[in-house]
Amino acid sequence: MSIIDRILFQSNLYINQKNVSVPPITRNELYAFLGINMVMSYHKLPSWTDYWKSDDDLSVPFVSLTMTRNRFAQILANLHVNDNASVPENNQDKLYKLRPLIVALNKNFVKLYNVSRKVSVDESMIQFKGRSSIKQYNPMKPIKRGYKMWVLADMDGYISKFDVYQGKAGSNASSADDDKDDGISGLGEQVIKTMTMDLHNKNHQVYFDNYFTSVPLLEYLKENGVDACGTVRAVRKALPVGLENDLERGDADYRVSKDGLVFFKWQDNKPVLVLSNFHGAEISSVHRTQKDGSKLELSCPVAVRDYNQNMGGVDKADMLCAVQGLN
């Protein structure tokens, strides 16, 4: 069953369950309803009811001629993706009603676009100021309050997989759904494990920041044919030891674990720690802008250069959404 068929069936089922005098929604009406919502996403008015106003500064004939306001309101009030009567007794998925839509979108994102070789995983925020048990506060993001998502994206900003974080009390689909004892237990590790499941043994490189990176995670990804690189926190367990403490800016040191992971320490203005399961000890360079505007060339490990070049996919996606007014 396609997602359109599912929405159509579940919405009409909900109308029947409520036993209200609302005509069944037809396929053409559902397509029209979705099209109107797309128009509303870029042609913004103070209220959705304004699209049917007769005032010259508010009227949008394309919308009013497609569907009446009352019919739009009826569909809006009864739109459903999952059956309310089928909610499990001990359900902890706060997004149960939307879960089939999220699953369908993720499948289509991969099916309709060849995922780039180099991708990144990061947090993204959808602005929301109302009441919700899954609303989050993230002071490090331009959008500080709203729904937090885990996103897999390439450097063009194409999102190929996402999930919504439900908070510690929620049952997050980002948690891996197998019981294998692979040493991966933290939330950040579980997010990467789930987000990369479709990339196993397909020659992909995945980049992520120190919230996610750990030795067990990179070992797991290496075993499953996924190249991975990320900044890492010095307090993570099982990191190789013995790196130099007194490094000049541009200097680097590294250690290799028994499983082939390379742990780098590179001195910029501050020490930068990077862990990779596929890089060697090759050296490249980066440029830094000085206070007087001049460029300073610093040597750095290739792993650091690659991380800087390929970590911005999710930020690019956020920028594109902001430009289109989708956030």
C-alpha cells in the first residue's frame, strides 16, 4: 500500500470511527489538499483561512478555486496515517500516529536518489514554539526550540534519512533494533548505527562530530564496510594513549589501535582530536585567516582536512530549508 493509499484509508477510517457527517475523502481531494499545503509553504499569509479571503491583498484564487475552505478544514481535522484503535498497550513511540509516514519518506528518499559516497550525520532543528512533550532546547543551533531530528545528508544538502528525537522517555526509532552485544549503547552511537544500516558494504564515507564518535562505534562500522571519521572527546573509553601534549600550531601526532583505528591529535588554536577507521597518517594542509586578513597555511592530517570538507551536509540542508521558508 502506498503512503497516499494509507493516508486515504486511515483518514476515512477515522471519520467512520468518530461517526460524524463528513463525506469520505477522495483521492483527488487528498492530492488537492497536499498541493494547497505546498503552496502555503512558500506563499505565506497570517492564517490558513486567509487564502480564501476576498480581499485583494490576501486572495489566492489558485487555492480557493481548487477546494472550498470548509472542505479543506474537514480534511485537516480528519487527516490520519495510523489507526488510533490499534495503538499497542505499552506503546512508548510518541510518534506512533506518524510512524508510517516517516518510514515511507525514508524509503522514498533512498529509492529516488543515489546516496552520495560522502555523507554526514548531525542534529537538525524544526522550529516549534507550542506545547509538545518532544520539544527540545538546543542552544548551539540557530533554531533553539523545536523538534530535534537526526539527519543523514550529503554535501549538496540532500537528506537521505531522518528521524525525530523523542526525548529520553520516548522510544526512539533511532535506537538500533537488534540485540547483538557489540558494545554500542550510548544514544549517539545508536543513532549512527541506525542511520547507516542501509550503507553497509557500499563504499560510503560517513562523518560525524564528537557527540557520536566512539571506539566501539567505529569498529562496528569498519566490520560492516562503512568508512567513518569524526571528532572525538578525550574522555571516551578505549582511545589509544601516549599522544604528545606539547604541540605547536600545525603539528600533529597519532596512534593506531590494535583494530586499525587511527587516533589523531592536531594542534590548531586548540587541540583537535579525530578518530578514523579508514585514514592513514598522510599529511595535507588547511588555510586559516589571520586577524589582518592574510592566509596562513598549516599542515594537518588528511583525516582532519576530510572531516572539515565533508561534515557540513546537514548544515547545508538546514540552510536550504531556511531559504525556502520551511523552518
